[in-house]
Amino acid sequence: MSNDDLLASHGLILLPEDSSVIEDAEEEIFYLYTILQSAPQDRMNLRGLGFLDAKQDVVDLRFDLVPPTAEPSSPAAGKRTRKSRQRIKPAPPVDSYEFQLIQDKTALNSRKGDTGSVVWKASIDLSRFVLQEHAFPTSRSLFSSTKLKTSHVVELGAGTGLLSLIFSPLVRKYTVTDTADLISLIQKNVRQNFPGWPSLPEGAPGSNIAVESLDWIELQRANESQQAKLLSDIVPSNEDPINLVLVVDCIYHPTLIPPLLATIDRLATSSITEVLVLSELRSEEVLREFLEGWMCIPGWKVWHVGGDLLQDLHYVMWIGRKNISA
């Protein structure tokens, strides 16, 4: 069995068939931005920096889950009938999830380098995708729902903490991390959506969420014993390794790339931890530097996730796994 097949068939993440191992970072980046630039104008909508609404103190989010629309049986090739031109009426939602996120718009404008105090579109789009896939699993589902239920997930650069609210009902443990400046905001949002947290009884919604401070730069500069101390609340023992590291829209400043990569490498347990990186396509140079740096760390393989899972050309999704052996 090839390494590609190993990850696709036995991992927590089930890669679509058209996913592929990245052999050349320059080629991958060139492909992504060529596709983006050649997209029809109606798909090249202006997105700004990528946050939802930086003017609101509180953002209300609603996710309506709709069954996948079945494709109508197509007529003979080359023929167009009145029936084939009829617009398919979208199915009504069968379930809805609502969340309320507190933002710190003052910090966004006054605290240098602060980007996590508001809700970003990438987290919203990934949230919608995860909820939709969980409600309507298919043969092309990205996550193994069975393995996800027993997994410890750690998110880096979590910002407002939206993804902790989405993933916590689906996993065994969810550790949401960011710098110390943002911990209070994340705690407020977890408490806002799971009243009583962190004193909830075991098994109650939200009781498996832990909020921990993690500064990538501080971790990178620390020696081995200091790193173990900094990570003691995130990875308390080797008996409870991290199964999935989420890195969602964290690649935006070149100075943060080396400490981010060092943190990913430090958290990963060989052949156990998988890393999902979702990034909006902003700076071509910064994304190239990140991918080249990741691929240069010994033992890592990185996959380009195929299938246009988020149905948005503005994103790329990469999956990495360390020291894979068939």
C-alpha cells in the first residue's frame, strides 16, 4: 500500500480521490493562483481582508443544513429540453445551528498585530462544511466520523473560538489555543454558547472544550524542558496525543511562519497526528514560504486536498502527516 493510500484509507482524514502529495511547492502555488486568476468574474467577488464584520460587538451566526441536491437525470448528449432547463427548487433546511460570537473590535484597531478579535470568513465556511458533512455524510466525506469521536483536536490561532463550538460535539476533546491577549475573548464565547462552562458536568455540551494560551514565538525560543512546561496543559502526557491540529487562516505574516511551523512540528506525534491547514489565498509569497518551509521539515508529507470541498476558489486546504511509513 502506498503512503497516499495509507493516509486516505486509515487516517482520521479521508482524502478525496483527486487529492495528491505535493512534490513541488512552487508548482502547487502556481497552480492555485492560476486557477484563481482564471476564474469567471462572478466568482471573483471582493472579499476584503477576510473578516465578516469588524463593526459589530456581537455577531449572530446561523447555519442552515440542507440535504445535498440530487442532480437531475440528464437528457441525451447535445439535447436541451424544457425539463432540463427548469430551475431546481432548493430543498428546505432540515436543521439549523445558531451561535453568538462576541468580538473585540477595539483590540483589532488598537492592539498591534491583532487579527483574532473578530470572526473570519474561513472559520465560518469551514464550520458550515463540517456541520453539513456531519449531518449528511457521503462517500466523499473528509473526516472519519468514528475516529473523530475519539479524537483530541488542537486548534492554533483560534481567534474568537468559533470552531471549538462546532467541533466539540463531534470529538472527544477540543483544545482551543491562541495568544494570552485573546484567551479572555475565547472564554467569553465558549461561555456565551455553553452557559456554565467551564464547570459543566462531564458529557454536557461544551464540557470537553479546554482553552489554553499558546504563543508560537515563545514556544519556538524555549528549550526542550521549557517547551514541555508550556505545553503541559495542552498535551498532558504521551498517552493522550493530539490526533488533529487545525490551522485555519493563520498564514498571513512572514515573521510568523517559522514559529508556526515549529509549533506544528512540536505538537505532532509521528504517524498519529494529522494537520489540516485551511488558508485564504492572499499573499502568494507568504503561502509559498509556508509550504516550502513545511515540506523542508524532515519526516513530513503534505497533500493538496482535492474535490473543491469548500466550493470556493479563494481557499486552499492542505493535509500533513509526519513520518508516514507503509
